[in-house]
Amino acid sequence: MARPKKNTVDYFPHDCHWVKEIEIFISKHGNNGYAFYYRLLELLGVTPNHLYDCSAQCDMEYLEAKTGTDEKSLILYIEHLVKLGIIDTGLWKERKIWTQPFVDSIADVYNTRTTELPTKEGFQL
């Protein structure tokens, strides 16, 4: 029996030098924003295809629990990340979270897999 194809990751890079958008986000939201952002990336890492769908109430509440935020703060954080171009605008309108910079940061992991690196376009077919 063949090994199942894996479309999640067990780790992701935690860069010491942030891009300016993350500097802005963390400067505005402090340690709570920092924790939210990296806990969100952890969730995206273990979510199949790295696209989190929180359109259902249960999935939104799980996102709150996983990131340690309440709904009001969560929406504030996500909408700021959307404005900064970190979270995809179009997919967020559908209450789906896709962050291309995160997927780009883990691309090397997929080089040794038979599974292709997930793409935003792959969800819009």
C-alpha cells in the first residue's frame, strides 16, 4: 500500500527578519498580534492545503480558540492582515484564510514530495 500523500507541514520557518508588513502589524497589535499571527501560521501549517475555511461558526470558534483571541480581536487582526496584503482579500470575503507568504516559506518542503505545492488558483477551479 502506498503512503498517503501529505499536504500539511510539521514545521515552518520563523524568520528573525520580518517583512515590513509584519513589522507594521506587530507594531500596531503588540504581543497579542504577534501571538495571533504565529498561532495562525501554525494552524495553516497543519490544515490540508494550508487554506483555513472559517465560514462555519464552529470553525470560526475553533480559530478563536487556537489563536487565543475573541471574535472581535480576531476580525480586527485578520482585516489588518488583509489590508497589508498578507491574507488574500478575495478568499477572506468567503471567510477563507490563505496567506501566500506562508506557502512560499514552506515551498522547499514540497520539493521532495510527490504532492504539488498548494496554490490559490487550485481552490478556484
